[in-house]
Amino acid sequence: MTFDYSAILSSRAAAAASPWKGYPPYHFVGGNIDEPTVPSEALAEAVKKVLLAEGHDMAKYGMESGPQGYLPLRQFICDNLKRCAAMKVSPDEVLVTTGSLQAMDLVNAALLEPGDVVVLEGANYGGALSRLRKLGVDFVGVDLDEGGMRMDSLRDTMEALKADGRKPKMIYTIPTVQNPTGTVMSTERRLEMLEIARDYDVPIFEDDCYADLIWEGERPPAIYSLDTDGRVIYCATFSKTIAPALRVGYIVAPWTVLKHIMPLKTDGGSGALEQMVLAEYLPSNFERHVNGLLPMLKEKAEAMTQSLDEHFGASADYIKPIGGIYIWVTLPDMVDTRKLSAAAAAAGVALNPGPEWSVDGEANKHRMRLCFGHPSVENIKEGIAKLADVCHREFGVPLRSGNVHRG
Amino acid sequence: MTFDYSAILSSRAAAAASPWKGYPPYHFVGGNIDEPTVPSEALAEAVKKVLLAEGHDMAKYGMESGPQGYLPLRQFICDNLKRCAAMKVSPDEVLVTTGSLQAMDLVNAALLEPGDVVVLEGANYGGALSRLRKLGVDFVGVDLDEGGMRMDSLRDTMEALKADGRKPKMIYTIPTVQNPTGTVMSTERRLEMLEIARDYDVPIFEDDCYADLIWEGERPPAIYSLDTDGRVIYCATFSKTIAPALRVGYIVAPWTVLKHIMPLKTDGGSGALEQMVLAEYLPSNFERHVNGLLPMLKEKAEAMTQSLDEHFGASADYIKPIGGIYIWVTLPDMVDTRKLSAAAAAAGVALNPGPEWSVDGEANKHRMRLCFGHPSVENIKEGIAKLADVCHREFGVPLRSGNVHRG
């Protein structure tokens, strides 16, 4: 007899994982980065140094730093946020997390109840939307343009909700290299967002996971830095700059709310070794390392846009990336990217269909997100060519690609 | 104006952390271990080797191993469980977690709803009880004796619940070096527990976090190894043998339930570096390392029992530890260990009061848990002497300690 767990699962455990099958040949999804850029040798030196100096402190759950995370790392985070994002914060306002995914789970858990409303960019990180769905939280999408979330649309949304007697729990935003559109919100819009948040008395959750990866134009000050009344909760990560598998992210928040977030982190802390190696490596290397990533990312972005131009021609529309690791592509209306995704998967090409990455799935069913951070330039070129073939076969577009007329 | 988060917190966020104040001088709480035993140098060598060989794989969230954790570590876990606990499992049945605390959270999340019932040892890990309380889960305590959970009491408990129309969601047990009693359940009792679980059609959650630390007698086979119908979910950790701050634990479970547990781990994986260094270090070092820990732990346990004998005399009763890092001490009835704990804290001594470590707080209010894994022998001796002073001052016992008659 085999015990039947299906009869006793909680309502949260409805989903079932499939056994992992490895990566597809053309892996244009997920926040993976370029393998050669992981600074393995420098990290190996750093970890050796810090282990010999402080390894014995790992005998205690929080080392000598307590439950908020390794203090030298929190200090670096503060120094770096001051340099890059104009934020003036102290290590007491930082909580190190297992990547920004745990940061998001913790902030959500602290603020959200089923039936609550969150206002966010209408095209959005699929993992943010799926988390809110699981929590039974309603979310309302705000329009975007080439400058990110539109403030007129935000104000209209807030006003409509107010008229409806519904007060949002927060505005969730990715203002810098927005996921998936890659847009960057200007300082002016950031100030306007703060004004709207004040007018409607709601906090802002600022997700800044990709903000280090801008190769064109200036990185604006974080919304957190412009806030004068402790209204912003901030999260970011080293996944996109050092290595995603390291799982080191963080929350920055006023103690008034951080003290309520901390008891929800019930895992006894995030891994010490990763915090220690980053605290040793980053202070003298982070800026230089990130500056080294940018030309490579730009090259990959250009390989992808050029391949889209070549193989999809006028059938593929997009905002040219100025940072980040993804492109949000609009295809002709007749293309359903969920069907395209299934057909492409069979051909070894993985992509994110628009409906999984947007609030209004129907309005975005001809859109898709393509990630270029991990694959090589060669792989990008091959994969986009394959994708165009699949798309043509399934939907009759693109009609022309490069010099080849399909039909 | 400062934004008021208190008005918008979720019901889960009621608790508030206090700023961390560092460790007290006599720190007899928590699963911390002996600082000199952390194998820092060997870990430094191992991490360097593995980073140079495979560091670039950290560019992907799951490296080349997928979402269940670093495959070489999962393979070691299987090999080691076969050697130590008679378990025959494959890496496909293993999920690496951020310590066993996350393992516990995940298993609870997969199975438990508010109002559910869990049956467990009546004296228990405080963190297990507080988690169940937060989930709104009822728990029913089973009596313990020197051989761990009593099977007559377990059957009575199950029968009483059945008569009451309540079917428990699981039996949670720490069969090997039970927390806090330090008891080890015999193979016979394990088989009987499985029989009872079959009779009442419930699964068993076996928490084996301290099982490596037995210095007297044989480690019995895991309940998981004796099970024939996939009824047992198992968790353990390297926190107590290598270092708690590394945060590497794991779940072993039949795929029928593991596939439902996996989607609940929404943090993008646990830290890769820690998994990599353990996979490199453990295969050729784990057995020898653990064998090196045992005499030191035994010495500390003896320092603590001898100090208790010397300073508390007949006022302190306990089961002499044969493994682990804690002692469950029974004081005279008039001692309220919650009050003792508060008074001792003022004198720099931290302890776990019995009511926080038991189902029936009132019946255990004269008991306490003392951890000896972290402090030095000298610190243990001083701390227990101080504790006896405080206890005498507050409650008039112990009357005599060593050659000193207090009064």
C-alpha cells in the first residue's frame, strides 16, 4: 500500500512540480546571467580569506551580526546604495534575504491579506503576479510608456479605486529597467509617484533588482531616496551582477515596518558563506565588475534586436533596451504567444508568453519577453532564427525574414 | 509626517522584532555549536577548488542541478543516510533547503490548514510549537520516557482523537536525540509508531536534526528506512555538524508529496556556494569530522551535568545526555522557569523556560532546557553557578550548593 498524500494536502499545495529536465538549447527565459562573467577566481580568493579570518563565527546562527545578516555586507549595501541610488540608509534598516524573491515574499506577507489590492505596472514580472494570485490579492495594472509607469494612469487608477471604496495596500513598482519593458522612470515621475502615494496614503514597494545594469543614460535616484516620510520599502539583489545561484538579496525599509518583516523570516537566516564572500569581494570590486558587464550585455541586447529585425522584420516591435537582460516584444495581433511558446519549446526555444507577464493577459497575448543575459551571441542569433521559423509555421508571420520570403 | 505601517500590516505580521543586542555572557539557548570545531581551513580549500571548477555554473539559478539543489550534495546526502540511518533513497527524493527550519516550514505549508491537528512529543522544540501556533494548528502532546515518545501514550492519543472525530494531519517526531529531552527511540518503538500510523492512516514527519550527535550506543535506523508505504517525510541538517550559519538542511520524501512541497519553495533555491562547499568537503571528511565532535560534546555535557549536581544538588533532575547539545532539567515545583529565565537574563544567563518547550506549559513550568554546544567548559561551569545563585535568590532553591549553604 502506498500512502495517499493527495487527500491531506493543504490548499496551498495544489500545484505539483515536474521532474527537472535540464535547460533547452535556446533558453530565453529566467534571470540567468552570462557564465564567463561569474568572478569565480576572485570569489575563491575572497572566500578563502574571509573563512580563515571569521569562519569560526559560523558556529552561531547569526554569526556576530544577528538576524539581519552579516554586518559587513549590510555596510557595503548602504555604501553602494549611497553611491548608485542616492540612498542614505544605515545597516539597521537592511535585512539580507535569500535573493530578492524571498524579499518579495516577506514584504507581501507583512502587508497583504486575501482580497487586498495592489497597484502595479500593467506589464510586470510574472513571479510578482503569480505570488499575488496565490495570496488571493487583486492587482490593478497601470499603463506604461517608454518612460515606465505613466503617472496620469496611476492617478486615474488610484482615483477609480477610491471611488470604488477600495484602498490599495501598496504600489509595487520596478522603476529602473522595468521587467519586462526595460523602461527607466525619470526622477520627475518618481517624485510624482511619491506625491500620488501621499495623496492616497499608500506605501510604495520599490523593486530595484535590475537597476545596476544600465548602459545608456544615468541611473536615477531610487524612489526610496526621494521619500521624506518613510513610505517606501526597497528591495534589490546581487543575482544579476554577481551570480543568481548565490541567492543574496536584501530589503531596505524603515525600522517601523522592518521590525514586523523580520519575524516572518523563519529560516534562521540566509547562508553566511555567501554573505561573507560578497562582503569581502564587493567593496573593492563591485563598481569595476558591473562596468565590465555592461558592454557584454549591450552586445547581447543588440544581437537580439538585430536578429529580431533580421528574422521578424516589421512583425516584431520593441523598445530598444538601455539596460537589463530582457526585451518585451510585440508581435502582430494574430500571434498568440502562449501557443507560440508551446510550439517553440518543442523546437528547443524557451520564451515567456505575454499573458504570464501582464495584468491584462488578453491585451498582451501577442507579446512576449525574451531574456538575453545567459545565452551567447551565437546562441541568440540561432534561437531567434528558429523562433521566427516556428512563428511563421504556426501563424504565417513573419512573412519575410532577411532575404528569405517564406510562404 | 511619517507613514504609519501599523494600520496596514497583515494579521501574520503582528509580531515585532527588537533590535539585536548581541549574545549574553552565558548563552545556554539556541542550536549554536563550538566555534573551534567549524572546519574553516578545510572548507576554505574545498570552496576554492569547487569554485574554480564550477563557479561559472552559478550563473544559473539551479546551476546544472535544477530546483532540488546541487546534485553532488544530494548524492552525498543519500550515501550518508544509507551509511548512518539505513535509508535507501535517491537524489530525486531530496530537496535541499535553507536549514531544517525552512524544511519544517515547507512540510507544514504542504500539509497543514488552520484547525488541523498534529500529534507530537509533549516536550518539544519550541520553534516547532510556535510555528504550529502561528498556523492556527492544534497540537496534542504525547508522553515521553527515557526511551522517547511512549507508544502506549501515542495509541491512546490517536484513539482519543478518533473518538472525538478528529484525524491528525501527521505525527511529528524527533526520534533521535529528542529536543529537548535528548532521548533516543528504539527500533522497536519506531516499528510500533509505523504500525500506529498505519492503523490511523496518518503520515509521520521525522525530524532528525541531531541524530549525527550520538556518543553512546548505536544510532537506530531512521523511521523512514523502516517504512514500507511512503508514509514518512524526513528532514535533517548540517547545522549541528558543520556550522549553523551555513544554512543547509534538506527534506527527503516520496516524490508523490515532494512534488507538492517544491512549488512552495519560492525563493529561487538555497545558496549554491554552501551546497557546493559541502558537496566537496563532506564525502571524504564528514564521518571523521563528526567523530571528532563527539568527545568534545560529551565533555561539555558532563561539565553541565556536573555543574548542575554541584550547584543545584538534588534540586535539579535530568536525563543524562547520550548525544546532542541540550539537557532538559526538572527543578522543584515552586520554581517558575519563566520567572527564572527573566531573572537569569538580567545576570547574563540565557535559558529556555519549560513552558516554551512543551505542549502543557503549566505541567512543565518548573522545567528548562539548557544548551551546551556553544559555550566552553569554563563558561558552562561559571554560568551554572550563576544560575544557581539567581534561582536561590528568586525561589529559595537550591538550598545547598556544593559546600556552600545558602540561606
